[in-house]
Amino acid sequence: MTSGAQIPETLHSSKGLVETIRQGTAPLVIRRKGALGELPASPAAKIEILVALTNDADVAIRAQAMQTLAGWNPWELSQYLQSADVPPDVLLFAARVLARTREDVLDALLKNPTFDGELQNILMAELAATAATEKESQAHEPDETASQDAVKSGSTGPERLTTLQKVSRMTPAQKIKCALTGNQEERFILIRDSNKMVARAVLQSPKLSEAEAEAFASMKNVSEEVLRLIALNRGFLKSYVVVRALVNNPRTPLDVTLPLINRMNDRDMRTLSVNKNVPDALRTTAAKTLMARQSTRGPSFGKR
């Protein structure tokens, strides 16, 4: 039986410690010390060890690792999470668990150059789920929520800020949270933000109404990415008004609008075929599609 003094040679380096714990082969004494953040390793390695131990087979070790992470120096954790060297499993844990309640972690992830693609999607899904839960709980306490909103808006403070001024002073992390939990006026400002994650958060807000989605689809001062995201949302495309707005918006990418033409009714397609604000290819396709549609109905169709 291996004692605490008989530690494998691989555990004498930070990398060895992390890998052995990840593989689940580290002795119990090592895992317990790791859960307390007391192993002789670099701060980065200690954080990686703590993340690995949140999946430990021992319930007590898992709980201790989470508690240690919760109390970790915020500045040190933030600096680490911004590094391009952070392992994918740590980024995934931060996105799924830590960022849901810690703005400093969210801000750090947004600054990490390797945090993109699927990781961003996971982060947004988790934040949206948290926002939906908060919305549901607040629904039972309308008076308190209204009071909190008043405080957040600065209406009770010495300086009264407009919504635009308030939003302009926010960090990217604060904007994302505001996009998910804020009001309609804030969403209309944030949907035009240059940060793609902020605009994406607006579209994933549980408070977003169908009328807002329709308005966004027709806006000519939003990024192409926003219009593309609207087109990728099946819920939004159930609305004919959204489809029509996207197709007639000159900023919507052509590869998005062309597949939507067949959803248009004859009257709107006829209007589209002469709309000089959209690309020539879209107008031409609309005209050809309309002619083909009418020809398949036969000459008697128009006499009905």
C-alpha cells in the first residue's frame, strides 16, 4: 500500500501532479491536499488541479475543491483564465460553472484569445439558462424586482444617466449580463454593439419578444452576424414578418436571403423583385421564382 511518503516520481513536477490527478491515479492524500490548494505547485497548476478534482470520485474532495475555487484570489484567477495556455477542460469548467455567477470570470474568458467557437456557445447557453431562472424567480417578486431595477438604473443616485450612457460605461461582461437580463431599451442599444458576444446575448435573452426579433431583422445598423444569427434561429423564422424583414434587409448576407425566398408570398416576392436596395442576384432570383411559381399553377389560376 502506497503511503503519503511514497509519492510517485511523476508527482514531483506541476505537470505530473495535474496529469496524475486528471487520470484519477493520485493517492488520496495528494487529492485531499490538492482540494485545499496546498500542493507544492504553481498557481496555474493548483487551479488546474482544483478543476480536475471537482470531478473526483470522493464527494468530500469534490466539495472541498469547489469551496477552494470559490475563495481563490479573484485577480490571480482572472489573470490565469485570460492566458492562451489554459487547458480546454479548465475553460469549459469556467464557462459552465464559474461564469454563471462570477463577472470577473466571464470578463476573463472574453479576453482569452483561445475562447471561441463551441466554448462561446456553451457559455452563452449557460448564461441564458441562468437568466431564465432569474426571470422565473423574479416573476414571483415584482415589487422587489422593480425596486432593484430602479437602483441599477441610477434613478435613486445623485447622477441620473441615460440608458445609452449607462450602457457605454459597461465592461463587455456587464453588457452580456445586461443583454440577457435587461429591459427592451437596453437590448435595442446592445444589439448594435461591436462585440459579437454581446449581440448574441441579446438574441438569447429569455425576455426577448417576437416583436423585438422582427425589429432587429429589419434594422440596417446591426452587423451581418446578428442577421445571420436571427436566420439560424428556428423560433424566429416561424414568424413570416421576420422572414420578410430579413429578405428585404440589404445588410442580410446573400447566402442567408436566397434560401428564404421560397417562403415569401406572391405579393411580397413581386415587391422584392423590384426592390433596388437588395442585391441584383436576389431581385433576379425573386422574379424567376415568382414566374416559375405562377407557371406551375396554370393559366386558369389567375382567373379565379
